[in-house]
Amino acid sequence: MKIRIQNKAIARFGWCIALLVFSCQSSKNSISSPSRRMVQFEYQDINGIGMDSTYNRRDNSDIIKVGNKYYIWYTRMDTPVTSGYWGTIWYATSEDEGHTWTEQGMALGLGEEGAFDSHSVFTPNILAYKGRYYLYYTGVKPTPGNTMKEFENNSINDFTAIGVAVADRPDGPFVRASENPVLRISSEAENFDSYRIDDASLLVENDKIWLYYKGRSIVDGTQGPARTKMGVAFANRPTGPFIKNPSPILDNSHEVLVWKEQKGISSLASIDATINHASDGLHFRSLHHDLKDIPKAPGLYRPHLESGNKAQSVPGWGISMTVRKGVAYLRRFEMK
């Protein structure tokens, strides 16, 4: 099955950019990866955005600190809905390293009728860059051809895309970038990201914006979620244009979590419960195997997402989701 390439020049340019990035990064391959050790996860219930009888919350962003406050963004739905495909994006703040949160309000609502994000906005992530705040998110519109304008969540034509909204303050207001969406599915059916792209996770490296994301192929049909892979795209500015790396960089990675570690990039691959490391951010090798009770849809406190913060280490705490008895809620975890 073939889907038409709309712009072959851009596709060829993507290859060139990817090869150039790899060439620039290859000198880092000699840097040793983090040492192998036992990795464990410990969880704590949280106040403010934890278990709730009125709202379900899930798929949170990474966490940044602005002044004396920690900020987090997440998908919120009215109960009993637990799926993010029916959500909007909200945010909360904490002053005690994520144990207690205050929900501040909606950060981003639905797009206009007919837009790629007119049915739901979900799986947010954040980047503070040169004095502005960039809120990346996944969007989906009602199923094309559905006479009731409903979303079916099928495996045929419910495509997703990644958008970004911009604000001068972490509290917003966030305004959609004119370039939206900034990342679309592949036009080649055989590619790993020809049906769904989701779960943006950001880095800034050599003044380039690296956008890691997960992809599902349309040829995998209903088996797509179990065959999700991670890819990356590059841009000179946070609103794009983004040029994709030509192939996936990590298999078995349904949820995307990346962080800087020892001048390389580490990533948690959720399907096979491993932590992987790449000195160049592209060529990952498994570092920690058979992890137990890994966090679901996690976000870490990542100082290097904050403007001007050169920190290379991650403190090791974050927020993740859990679903229990039909309730989706957030809780704190520590990675030790």
C-alpha cells in the first residue's frame, strides 16, 4: 500500500539533515554510557491532581521550574471518560517538588471546527526557549466520513498530528503557532509513523530543537499500539519546520521519555521495560533490562528544558499516570 509523497524535495532534504546531524554527533560515540546498575521506581500519592471523583487526568508533560514553582501540563477529561482522545490540556503548579499541586486551569482547548485538533488535544509537553514557552501537544479531529462528526478511534483514518502553542509566560495564554501542525504522519504507508504520531519530548542540542515522538504504522492495523516505535525530528526553531530522521531510532517505545545523561541521551522504552542510551541521541543500546513496575506515560523534572539551565543530570523524580477501577490519575515517582 502506497500513500503519495506530497513533497519529494522535503523528503530528500530530511535525509541530508539527518546525516548531517549524525555526522556532527558521531564524535560523541566514544563517551562512555552510564554505568549499569539496578534501577527501581518508587511511587507516592499526590494532592491536587491525584485521584479525583470528578475528573480523570493522564499523559502529563515533563516538569519545569520557573521561579519557585514547578509547572506541569496534562490531559484532563470528565469522568467516566479515561481516554485522552476526549481530553483538553490543563496545568498545575507545585512548590514542594511535586508532592502537592494546585490546578491552575485550562492551558489549551480544542481547535476550530475542521482543524486537525478539533476533537481533542492531549499528551502535552513543554519547552522553555529564549524567553518563551512552547507547549507541544497531539491533536485529532472527528473521524473523516462519520456522519455524526464523532471520533471512532479506529485503525483506518483517525490520523493524529503534533501541534505547538506559544506563550510569553508559563501560565499562558498559549496561542497556536501559525505553522500548525508542526509534525504530520508519514506519507509512505510502510513507514513506522504513517498512522499516528504522538507524545512529543524535547531537547535543545547545538542550537537545534530535537523533537522525539512515537509513531504507529497504518499497515499494522489494530496491532499498532504494541508495535510503536520512537522517532526524532529536527528544526532550527521551536515552531519548525521539522525534518524527520528517515528511520525509527528505538523499537518497543510506546511512551516517549528522554533525558540528557553523561553528554548523551537516555530513554525509557515502555513496551520492553528497558532504559536505553545513545551518545549521539540516535543510536540507542539497551542499558537496563527487565525493569519492574515502570511508570506509565511519565514526565521527569528536567532542568535542561528551562531557558539557560545547563544541567546535565536529572534529579530523578517525576509524575506519571495510573488507571485503576476506571479512574485515571497522576502520582509522583522517584527513579533510583
